[in-house]
Amino acid sequence: MNNSIIIDKPEQIEAYQILAMRGAMYLETLGLKHSRGSAYAAVKKKFGFKGSKKKVLEQLNKWIDENLLKDRLDKL
């Protein structure tokens, strides 16, 4: 049985990247550091969020709920 998922559309790739940023942000709030620079800085730059790492992660989660997940639910 093949359980592979193919992500090949630009909006799918962007959604995956945003979810990966969220994972990296979560790890940074626990004290881990990303080898390719700060996910915190990348999220702040991409979305314009302000605040501490925890606050920026909360804002990112809210953005994901309102944008990525809403789109997904609308298609059901």
C-alpha cells in the first residue's frame, strides 16, 4: 500500500513551507536552534508579526487556522 502524498502545486508547496516554519518556531520556543538561521526572524519577516517567540507562534497558529485550514474546510 502506497501512502505517499505528492505536493506539486505552488499553493501546496507554500502551505507545506508555512507548516514547516510553525514546527521550527515551536522548537525554538523550547530552546532549540535551527541550523539555517532563526525561524522566529523568518516568520516575523514573512508575516510582519511582532512580539516574543511565544506570541509570534500564537499569531502564526491563528493565521494558519484562519487561512490554510479554512480553505481546506471550504473544499469539503
